[in-house]
Amino acid sequence: MKAVYYEEHGDVDVLEYGDQPDPEIERDECLIEVKAGGLNHLDVWTRRGMPSPGEFPHIPGSDAAGVVSEVGEGVSRFEAGDRVAVAPGTSCGECEFCRDGDYSLCERYALIGEHMGGVHSELAAVPEDNLVSVPEHVDFVTAASAPLVFQTAWRMLVTRAEVDQGDRVLVLGASGGVGHAALQIAVNAGAEVWATASSEEKLDYAAELGADHLIDYEAEDFADVVYEDTDGRGVDVVVDHVGEATWDSSIKAAAKGGTIVTCGATSGPMPETNLSRVFWKQLNILGSTMGTPGEMDDVLAKVWDGTFESRIRAVLPMSETARAHEMLQDREGFGSVVVVPDSVYEEGEYAEYDG
Ligand code: ZN
């Protein structure tokens, strides 16, 4: 099969697209003919060698969708021909957290594409537990782009921060994958939403998705804008996946008793924290990562029925994965970048996703 792979960590030029051995399925796995693979910032971190070293050659990719072509003898929920998407989190099923159903807290939690081989390839062997059904009316590009970011954002806002009707919510980087999912989930919950982005075009898109207040973070300090808009009160929930570049302002922007929820640190993981603000304002600082199968089902149902839009920035052939990684690194455009096996890409029509 053809696959994206690399033999060492490094810059985008380590990415290759070429022949790799066909995967063989275990008892509990399905063989997937991949039709599309979604990219996440995680793919960039993993390629650079952070946080965990892997085995080489490494096939990247945590998000994908396609068709089941073969099932292991222990598989009961799927059969050949089923349309599926990959849910990338794997857990042991035995530790105290798994016993409680809190799978993303699993002591051995690992991600397809990060801690083990990924799915940006023509074929992928994926455990049955890591597959979700995709209805006929949902195209593979959409199905491949949604799972990781929507699951992550859903757990952050709904399960962890418990965003509710009337809450004031600030979503940073609202044009990225997690950001645009978080924005829509907050709007859907009935919150009043502030969205930050770096250009007018991206802010127009945030407005289309329902943001009430738009902040160009390159032109204005978002904490100052929030302070003015709320008469000095601040927002109930700040959704921060940026890290060092935004953390101090996130703490300023939170209301007394407010919550900051973080799922990542694309600008760096070591910000300074003014603790006097944290205790005086009695802030809740919550971490969140990925989600449970139930959270995945809940949020994908709303992607499949059109409540949430999984915005596509670009669709590229897998042989141009280096370019796809660059688009993520350089924060060009908004929404997800999707790669398609070259053999599939040649037959498909992807012009509608340009933009
Ligand atoms: Zn476990």
C-alpha cells in the first residue's frame, strides 16, 4: 500500500509518501480502505518528535474515514462495506479510570498516529472499539476531519467546563480545528460567545458560526476587549488551546469564579501564571484531553445531522502531506486540512473544499 511515513523526526521534509507493507488485522480489528485523513496539530508535534518518540518508519495520522474491507473474527459491530471514521484514543479497559468509564484518563491512554502507527495511508488496521459509523449522507472528507477536534472540544466545554445557557464564553483561536468546534458547541449551549482570530476573513467566519463578539487578537488585547464588553466582569469560561502566548490574558479575561479550560499549548506549554489572580478571583483551571466513546457519539451525532459544521480548509493528495503540515504550522486559513490517498484523489472532486 501507499502511505505517508517518516524515518526520523524533523521538519516537513522528513515526510514521504510511498510503499509500506499492507497492515494485517488482529482478531479485534477491521481493515479500512482509507478515503480521507484529517490533520491535527498533533500530527505536527508528533512529526517533530514531541512528546513521545516512536518507532520508524512511522505512519502519522489520527483522524481518518473510509470503508471496512475485512473484519477480524472477534469483531461484532462492523462488516465489510460499512462506512466508518476512526476515533483515535485507545485505553486499557482495566485500570481504575477505565473501570469508571473515564477512558481518556486511562493510565495507558495512547493515540493512534502518536504513540502507535497512524492512518494516513491507503489501508489501516484499526481496533473495532476505535471505529464509529458514518451515515451515507456524510462525505468522507467531513467524516475524517471531525472526530478528534469535535470530541476534544465537546469534553472541554460540556463535560469539564459545563458551559450552560447564558454563560459568557471566550474561545481563543476560533478559526482552527478545536477552536471552530468549541465556538459552535458554546453557541449551541446558549452561551454568549467571544471569538478571537487573526484576520477579518477568519472573524467573518466566526460570526457565521454564531459568535456574538469578534476580536482580532493581532490588533487588540483580547483581555481588554472582554473587560470593556463586560463592564469589568470578565467571562465565565475561557477556552484556551494556545498556551504561552495567551495564558496571562486568559487569566485576566476570566470573571471571578470563572473557569479556564485548556486542551493544548500550540504556542508553548510553559507560561507564567500570576497566582494572585488565580486565588483572588477563585479561578478554576481545568485540563482536558480527548474524550470518551460516549462523548464521541454525542458530538458526532450533531456533526452528522448538520448542527455543527466541520469546516474544511483544503483537501490535498497524500503525496502533498508536507504542504498540509505547513498549512497547519503557518495557521493559513480556517478549518481542517484533509489528505486523501493519491489513488482516491485522482477519481474524486474536491474543488468544493477549496477555501
Ligand atoms: Zn485504562
